[in-house]
Amino acid sequence: TKSQAWSALFSEPMSELVKRYTASVFFDQRLWLADITGSLAHAEMLAAQGIISADDFASIERGMAQIRAEIESGAFEWKLDLEDVHLNIEARLTQLVGDAGKRLHTGRSRNDQVATDVRLWLRDEIDIIGGLLNELQLALVEIAQQNVDVILPGFTHLQVAQPVSFGHHLLAYVEMFSRDAERFSDVRRRTNRLPLGSAALAGTTYPLDRARVARTLGMVNAAGEAELCQNSLDAVSDRDFAIEFSAAASLCMIHISRLSEELIIWMSQNFGFIKIADRFTTGSSIMPQKKNPDVPELARGKTGRVVGHLMGLITLMKGQPLAYNKDNQEDKEPLFDTVDTLKDTLRIFTEMIGGQLDPATGVKAGGITVNAQAMEQAALKGYATATDLADYLVKKGVPFRDAHETVAHAVKAATAHGVDLSELPLAVLQGFHASIEKDVFDCLSLRGSLNARNTLGGTAPAQVRAQILRHQTRLA
Ligand code: ARG
């Protein structure tokens, strides 16, 4: 079946090697639904404009319905000879409905066709990703709510710094994922614009109604106006929407990767802060005692792969003159793999963190288990309330820099005795500064330290509860 539209010009068949090298059908077939949807919108407009007959459009609709059923049932025969998803579907259409099928491509090129298909497909994937990000945030907010009063050693340089609410810590990730969601919806706006009507590169001689096609495909802005690519050369060759998406996906994976790193640390025996459900861990083939955090480790690893795809896509673009070049066919595998990896990762993290609701019993199983005592014990090491002692002195009138120095002496002495600041007798503390009184022990406690950080965005439980409320309202 040598049915390529340009074959009359060629004096010899394409070599098998070149055929395989240039074909994309075995990966771009996943665009089939977008391709059919785009073709139907185009054909409907051609008929409305009197460019093809109503009968032709009816035949195209009928043929496409059958093709759709064939693809869904797995009966459709994808042919390497037909190069890509577009030519495969068009050839089958012509086989099914004859001349009407041959009229479908009027006023269209594969260049504006593929650009439209990728945008339609990506737009729908962005919507799915938005939903998944919402669920992950809700899972994190739920665990945060259960752990507002659990005290975690907050780290800087991975050294104990100040005590924080574990709920507060988890909400930091909710902030990151909410920005990711914003970025995706911003990318969606620029993705949801119509290239069709640009034809190969220069526009077309037929009186196409591009706005009609855009409206049929839902490529409209918030005001309901058609969103059309405004320059035919740009429309067929631009892939920056895909690059932007890939950048947003990379950032999102980087956030997942940071969370993964923390989960892995928290799960290690030396920390013992949390456990994750067994089904997210794997054993070792040699060490019988092992339960390894494979899921967060793989997520951290897969981040490299998604960032790598971003590098691939931007490098793919950099040397391309206007307009369409075949280079652009290479946008698909990285884009598809980015979407697959991100969606799988978001789904698995939502379940690993929040657990899974059993619809039969209404009980949530799995999710992370928090060892509040281990966290609090760890926060007691490392003089996490040293800043609070300095702040205490400042409130007694001592300049902050002097207070800082005084506390450094106190920490040095406590370290020498192997005790916490709160374990030093009052008399010893008073030896460091005369203005220290009995009330100092309130500020030296972890809980006192937490409660004192009561500014917006701070870790005081009252602030954390307010943030949880805000997120719940926002995500509802
Ligand atoms: N499979 C091609 C792609 O993915 C479709 C466009 C081909 N256009 C062309 N003139 N060769 O980009």
C-alpha cells in the first residue's frame, strides 16, 4: 500500500531504513482522538462554508465514527508505510467513504494538523494533571491537619535549627504544588489556540472560517472568543507551548523530588520520623530486614528524566528556521513521557501520603504514619530554642547582637555538660545574663518556641490552622 500523497513525483520507493527512520506512527498514534476531533471540526467548517458538500461531510462523519470504533476495539491496522497517525487515519477514511475522504484535506496541511492535534491532546492532559495536583494537595492538607501540634526539628543545612509544626512543614509543599497548578493553567491558555487554517506555512486560498473551527474545538478564551494563532508561519512551527509545559512539569517533579528526599531521610532508622505503607516499599534480595523506600527514590530518579526531556525539547527548537521542519516530530516522545511520568508520580504520591479510601468500608488505609515522639526527641537535640533565648533577652532590653553572643556562651556550656538549655539550672543561666528570670523556661520549651512564632506564615499552631482553612476553601 504505497498510498503516500506525493508518490507520483518519486522515481524509486523509499528505502526500508528511511521508512522506519521517518515514521512516527508507532508513537504518535496516541494522538488519534485529537486527530479525529480536529478533522471533524475542519470538515464541518468546510461544509458550512460550501467548500465540500453536506453529503461529503456526512460521509466523513460516518467514516470517522467507524475508525473510532476500530481504534477503540483494537481492530484498526496501523501501517508503518503510512508514516504517521494523520496519514493512517486519512487513508482508512478514504478506504471507507471514497472521494469524501479525499476531500477532507482541502485547505489543510499536516503541518497545521499536527500542531493542532498536539495542542488538543496536551490541553486535555493539563486538565487531568490539574485534577491530580488538587488531590495531592488535599492529601497533604489532611495529613497536615492531623499533625499541627506535632513538633519536628526544622533544619537548615540539615542541622537542627528551630522547632516547627509538622503540619507547617507539609503545607510548605502544598504551596509549591499550588504554584505548579497555577503554572499549568497559565500554560493551558497558550496551548489552547488554534493553528488550523495556517495550512503548510502561508495560509490557504480557501475561504476557511477559522473561528468556527476554534469554537467547535473549545479553543476559546474566558470571554468565549475564538483563540486563533495569528501568524501562519509561527502557528505551524511553534512548539513553545510544549516547552513551557515541560518546564512546568520539571518544576513540579523537582518539588516531588525534594519531598521524596525528605521522606527517605525521615524513614531511615537514624531518624525514624515516619513510616510509609508496606506496599510502597520493596525488600532486598539479600538483606532480610530491609524495607526500601523505592517509590520516593524512583520519583527522585524520574525527575532527572523529566528535566532531561525539557533539555531535549529546547535543544530541538534552537536551530530551526521558519517554518515547519521535520525536527518537530521529535517533540512527541519526550512530551508523552513527561505527561505519563508526571501523572503516574502524582497519583502514587497522593496515595502514598494520604492513603486510599476503601469505598466498601469507608476506611482510609495506608498513608504515612507519623512517630511524633521521635520527631520531638530529635528536636530536643541541637539547641533548637537557642534563638528563643536570644529573643527573650531582647525583650528584657538586651541588644540582639549581645543577646546572640550571650546565648552562644550558654550553648557552649550546655554542650560541654551534654544537656539541653532547658536543663541548665536557673542559677547557671543567670550566670550568663543577670536579667534571666524563672519565666525563661517557658521560652526554652519546644511548644513555647512554636507558639511564639505567631506571624502570618509562621509555624505557630494558630497560624497553621488558619492556613489549613485557607487551603481547604481554595481546593474545595
Ligand atoms: N508526523 C509529522 C510530525 O509529527 C507530521 C507533520 C509532517 N509534515 C510534513 N510536512 N512532513 O511533525
